Amino acid sequence: MEIAHSVNGVSIRLTYERWYHITENHDDLASHFHDVLETIQKPDFVIRGNKGSLKATRNIGKKKWLIVIYKEVSKRDGFVITAYFLSTKPKGKVIWRQ
């Protein structure tokens, strides 16, 4: 298990079991484990997600955006739900910007 700290200072857990689940569904992420953690810690912006989730978003190349969806369950603890790439800038209500 690895931990990254969100822009709110919350420890966000990325377990190896969750990472396996993510890469099973998004095999293009297989070599981007540390990019996922860095996106949580240093996003370009954070978008409000569904059901209390947050979407950390970072541009990592021309027409390539990494989105990490996570949930902060308390002021100290949270967890990664999933991650994926988009070819366009994600839309949504921005709640934090670098």
C-alpha cells in the first residue's frame, strides 16, 4: 500500500489490490503507478465527483489527461477508487486549482 496526500492534507490510500483492479480495466495505466500518486498530491485541478468523490486531474502530455478518482472519508483518511486517461480536458465543477 502507498499513501499520497491530497490537496486537503488527507492521506489517500492506494492499495496493491486496488491498483490491480485499476490496471485490469485500464491496462494503459500499468506503468503509471507513481503518476497516479503524484496526481493526487500535485494535481493541476480537482473536480467534484459523484457521491462525495473527488477527481484529481493532471495534464501529462499533449491531449493526455490523467484522472484519479478518490474519496476522503475523514480529515485523515481516504482511498483511491479508480484512475484513467482522457484525451480531452475533463469537465466539471473545479473546487481547487493549482
